Amino acid sequence: MPGNRDLMRAHALVALTGCLLLLFSACTPQDVPPPETATELSAAVLRSATYTSLYVEEGEVLLDGGVFEDTARRVAVYFIPEYAVGDLDQDGVPDAAVVLATNTGGSGTFHDLAVVLNRDGRPENVATAFLGDRVPVERIRIVDGEVQLDLTIHSPADPMCCPSLEVTRKLRLVGGELEEIDPPAGTPE
């Protein structure tokens, strides 16, 4: 009996439609959470961001998977895996502080601190500070709006290959610039 089968399908479709209408009518706009205003600056986002660079004519580099390479000019910029997340501009949204290492074809590896503000989930490198040549960064963190770095710098007697002076540098974003707070003796300007 094809007629009964079609009638049963129609009843099932009406019942299903009624259940869906009942389910959707129970959801009011207040039940739907608001969209997040800004997403976290993840490692993947930071490893694909644009950064200020003194080592290229254009003044900035776009990382691809944490690397920028220009073999013709012998410039390579690398994202150091450890980075810090915290609010740097007092807007209640987590920003980031990253360290970039640049090699320009010689024996030096120049380390820079890049402060990245969270602009609705998009990274914006607003300030960069030179940390030194071949200065290992042991730890980076954001505490009360300031970037704190534990690193090893060169003492006056150290050869360039082998820094030995362990210091903590503290920097704060002020008016779009990074200002050092109580710089340890021997840190670069």
C-alpha cells in the first residue's frame, strides 16, 4: 500500500518539524554566548606575523612558519619558540612578547624582543628592542604589564662566542616604545 507508506512519512516529517520548531523556539538570543572580542595570540599566529626588522631595507619581515629567509641578501630571521602572553597595554586582552633571532650571513646572531599587541585576534608588532648579539634567552614572561627576560649577556671580558653574565631585563611599553626598567650594568642601549 503505497498510500499508507507516504502518509506515514508525511506524519513523521510533520512530527520532526514540530520537534525542531519547539527546540529552536526554546533558544532565545540571551542563550547564545556573545562572540569573543579577541582570540589569543597563539604560537601559530605569532609564527606567521609581520615584525619590525632593522636588518632589511623594507623595515619589516613576514614570518612563514616562524622563519623569514632572503638568500639573496643573506638575511634569516627566526622565531624563538619560547614566548610570553599577558596584557601589555592595560586593555584587558592578552598580548605577546616574542624573541626573534636574526643572522645576516656572518658569525653574529642578533636577538630582538618584539612586543605584539592583540588587535581583535590579529598580531601587531608595535615595538622592538635589541637584546644583543649571541645572547641566549633562558626565560621570558609578562608580569604586571612588563616583559621580564632572563638572559646571558657578555661581560667586558667575554669573547663574542661565550657570554657569561646572567641578568634579568625588565621592559615596559610606554607610548609605543619599550623602556627598560632598572637596566643591569652592561646591557645594550
